[in-house]
Amino acid sequence: MHIISDASLKRPGWVYRRAQSGSFVGSYVFVEPRVNWKHVDGPLLYVSDGSLHWLTYWERIQLFFGWTDVHEIDFKCRR
């Protein structure tokens, strides 16, 4: 996460959203979606647009049995 107060400080390859305080909060844009299975709060999907998505139980079951893949879940989660 990259928090800045001025838009001129934006880094290339990062996506920024304006926070309520007026500052900008940036996250790195991942080329490929990936899942962090060992996250302390449960499986976390890093979506290709830079956002985060907690995997639901149904999505975990689908991934386990091979009924879906990370790219399909990524496509559903992109904004």
C-alpha cells in the first residue's frame, strides 16, 4: 500500500483511489491474479486490477475440485 498526499507523487504501475481524507491510497497492479492461501485471515485473492477479494467457502470448494480457476474468479471480481 502506498499513501500519498499529492497526485504528483504517484508511482508508475500503481492504481490510486482517493480516500475520504483527501489523500490517495495506491496499490500495486498485479499482472497475474494470485491467491495467498496462508493469509492469517483466510485465503486472499489479489485481483489483477489491484483490489483484494477474500475467497468465499464456495469459491474455495470450486478451486479445490478444479471446477473453476483463479482467472475466472478474477474476472468476476474486477471492477
